[in-house]
Amino acid sequence: MSRFMSEKNRVLSPYVPGEQPKTQEKIVKLNTNESPFPPSPLAVSMAKEKTENLQLYCDPTAAMLKRAISEEYGVPENCIAVSNGSDELLDFAFQAFSSYDVPAVFPDITYGFYPVFARRNHVPFLEKPLDGDLRIDPEDYISVHGMVVIANPNAPTGIMLGTDQIERIVSSRPDTVTVVDEAYVDFGGESALPLIKKYPNLLVVRTFSKSRSLAGARLGYGFASEELISDIETIRNSTNPYNVNSVTMAAGTGAMKDREYTENNCRTIIRNREKYTALLKELGFVTTDSKANFIFAKHEKVSGKDLYLMLKERGVLIRHFDLPRITEYNRITVGSEEQMDVLIKNIKEILEEIR
Ligand SMILES: *Cc1c(COP(=O)(O)O)cnc(C)c1O
């Protein structure tokens, strides 16, 4: 940090995104949970049309996009927020609902951005350890005082908590906000969305990055009571009212309207997840019960780091987290069958080599 960086920023410790290789070489990229499928053709055509009008500001109320989301999920538009990637909405939630003197609470192993947002917002935080099977123990969150953030399914384990458990947490702490990050819910998770009618303190956060193939467009959305959304809007309009650009807004609207395309892709990912989880298990891997678009796996014959490095050398990128409790694991994005076959072939060769 330069000597000009202000005092308040000394605590910052930025998020480190998964590698985005710059080379033209053919690599199999299974490290950042992107979709192996292109965006819906409707998303692409609507976005292209908008590029002709980029001289105009985008709609700061995102009316067209919110209408499409509202129609798809049956939620009124004033209970919907949209953002520049769901990361931005998570940041807005920290800005709006966390506190300088009560720690925010989330699991010790979860999406790495939560502690980053907490630090940037100068909010203390408590990390509740996952249990021995890498599961979230709902008891850890019952009646706690600070803002709670839970990814469901959790990352990078893929393990899901039932909606009944989410409801227990939300209802036990009616005076503080619970954020449920449903980035992976479309791959077989259970959504807390129906609970927003009953609980004014629940914020459900979603993204177009995974199931809707729009990671590069940066588009997130969220559902909550009218009062919470109104607070999010206050933060958003105090930060950047034009946070979702017009091309992204059009792409998102098209993607939201093309339900069949999304459902088909999700079905394929789920099928591939089950198929390749079974194949990895046959090869001696231990995996978690993932309900996401990735497989979280370890092998007793090869360390997590070594497998990651050996696959990288062979042009297959997966994600390794150098964290004590999960260092033996790797997170493998579920790709197309073609990509997954390359992965399995290389893993077989590696296991053969080290035998
Ligand atoms: C990918 C991911 C996000 C962020 O998604 P963007 O919408 O691309 O910002 C948020 N939460 C979790 C748990 C994720 O895995």
C-alpha cells in the first residue's frame, strides 16, 4: 500500500478471483463455476440491439428487467433489487444492514468475499466452524445478534441446508437481517424465496452468472420485503444509480424470459454432476453431497495442491483453496461432457503415474 492510502483502508485484504487464463491455448477451464453453455439466444439478440443505443443512460429503475424477474418468480417488482453482479448486492447488504459494534456471522468455510466485504465496511465478523462433515450447523446461527450470511448451497462444499433450517434461523432473530446467497440454487437446491412474504428480515440473493450463463455481463438480483429492498435502493442510489448497464439489462431480461433454455442447461449440469461424481468415486475420490454446479473432491493418494498443479500442467484448471480444513480438496466446476471426459482421462493418467 502506498503512503497515500488512507488509514481506514489498512485492514483491507482483497478477494482473489479464480485464474482467468489469457493464453489462446486450448485449456479446459473448470475453476470458476461458469456455465459451459453460451447465453440464451434471446439474451444475445436483446443485448445486441441495445449496443446501438449506448449513447443513452440506462434505466436506473431497471423496470424491464425487474418486470421479467417478477413474471418469472411471481414476486412484486418492489420486492426485487438488481445489481452489478450479486457481489455488489452482497456488498450493499453489508452496507445497509451490518453494524460497527455487532459482528456479522457466517461459516468459516464459505464464499471468500464475505470477510472481504466485512472488512471493507469496517464490520467485525465471527466465523462459525462447519462441522466435521463440512456441514453448516444451524444451531450456530439461532438467535445470534449480528447480520447472518449463509450461502445455500454453501460454497465450496455444495452442501445444502433445508428451507426448514433456514426458516428456524430467520425466525429466531426477527430484529436482524439474514442474507441467504442462492448463487447455486438452480442446480437442485431448495430456495428460501417463499419465506420473504412471512419474514421482513430475509434477503435472498441470486446471480445470472452461473445458471444463466452471464458471468461476464455482471448481473445479480435479490428478493426481500418491500422495506428491505427500499433500504438496498437507498444504498444503491447513494453509490451508483446506473449500476446495471443497458446491455447487461437487456441480456438479463432475455435470459430471464427464456426459461426453457435455462432449465435444459441446469438439467444437463445436474446430470453431468451425478455422472462424474460417480466416476470420481470409482477412482477413489471422496466427495461432498453437492447440489451446485461443482464437485468438491479429495483423494487419499494425492494431495489437493498436487492434483491441482498436475492438472494445470496438463491444461485442466480446477480450483484449489489453500485453507487448512479443505486443503486436501479441490473444487471442480461441472462442465460439458467433453470437458469432463478430458478431466477424467487426465486424472486417470495422474493416478497411474503416482501409483
Ligand atoms: C459466484 C458466486 C457469487 C457471485 O456471483 P456474481 O453474480 O458473479 O458476482 C456470489 N456468491 C457465491 C456463493 C458465488 O459462488
